[in-house]
Amino acid sequence: SQKIEQNSEALNIQEGKTATLTCNYTNYSPAYLQWYRQDPGRGPVFLLLIRENEKEKRKERLKVTFDTTLKQSLFHITASQPADSATYLCALSPNTGNQFYFGTGTSLTVIP
Amino acid sequence: ETGVTQTPRHLVMGMTNKKSLKCEQHLGHNAMYWYKQSAKKPLELMFVYNFKEQTENNSVPSRFSPECPNSSHLFLHLHTLQPEDSALYLCASSPLAAGEDYGYTFGSGTRLTVV
């Protein structure tokens, strides 16, 4: 069966450190992979998209890597801040269409 | 506000009631979606509409009935729901074509409680 798995346990890190979140998938050949941020009681907010032929993408303090051999994406937040505390979701599209399937998310807490 | 507006924000309904959730976007997007988010579970894709046409129905029970009268509005009609249908229902929209900033824009959701 198709699965998208993210760190099941909450991640706590010290302010200023780099947070690294993992997204692993099985039985998908995604054309696109996205990362979202979700705050309590709100809908997810789109952060970054990476394509299957891209290894890495950056946006300000965010970096995403995509390894189609390992079937894994890593999401990094450098110089983390308490305001980065949220749940982070990965989502992938199995083709070049517009339907995305989501992981369960990882809760990140940045401790001042 | 994200540009996608969902109403109501909260809804409590009995199992025999009929209610509707509404979603509206004025972002010029041509695709709209309904997702269900339950605790400890991934977002579940329920319905997809491209240019007002339904292109996906992920084995959703018939007690959920979507309606998309135009590219800016999406409804989810609810009837004879079960307590396990209690969840956060999220509407999203997106462009159809993937681009550099391609992503879904979500509304804030409707928190549904079935009693």
C-alpha cells in the first residue's frame, strides 16, 4: 500500500539550532513534493515545492532535499526561532497533476 | 485571511440533520478540493474539482455530497452523518498547472462535531 511517513514523535530543539524533519514514502513515484506548515486550528500553509528532478531547494531559512532513490525528503529550518513552532506536513503528487497526498505531520517546538 | 474563506468555522449537528459547508476563493484558481483532517491521521483527500468538474472521489460515503457551481465556490452537503465523521474539514484551491509557487491555498476549515 502507499504510505507517506513523517517523524511520529514531536521534535523539540533549542532556538538557533537547525531543525531537520523527515518525510519517507513507499509505493509512490512522486513528480512533486511539497512542504506545508500548520498552526493549531488553522489550515496548512504552503512553504516549498520540489520536483523529482531537483535535489535541493532553498527559501530564506528553509531547505528541502529530495532523494528519489531513498524515497525521502528532508526539510531543514536553520537558525530556528520560537515562531517556527508548528506542525509541518509533507505532501506528494504521484504525477504532474494537481492531487496531493499528505503525511501525518511532525510537531516542532523551538525552545527559547 | 488566506484568500480561501470557509463557513461556518464551527458546526455541531445531530445525526439526522442536513447541513452544508461553504468554501469561496477569489484567487483565480481553477481547482478546488475538500480534505478531511482527523486527529493523528493524515489529511484525507475527499473530492477534487477542476474547472467545476469533479475529477476525483476517493471512496467517500454518499452522506457527503459535493457541489461546485462555479470555479470560485465549493459546497459540501452533509446528511445523516455518523459521530466518526467529526473532524476538521478543509477546503483548498490551486492553479491547475504546476509552477514555481504552485501549492494549495487552504481555508481555516470547519470544525464539525456530530452528536
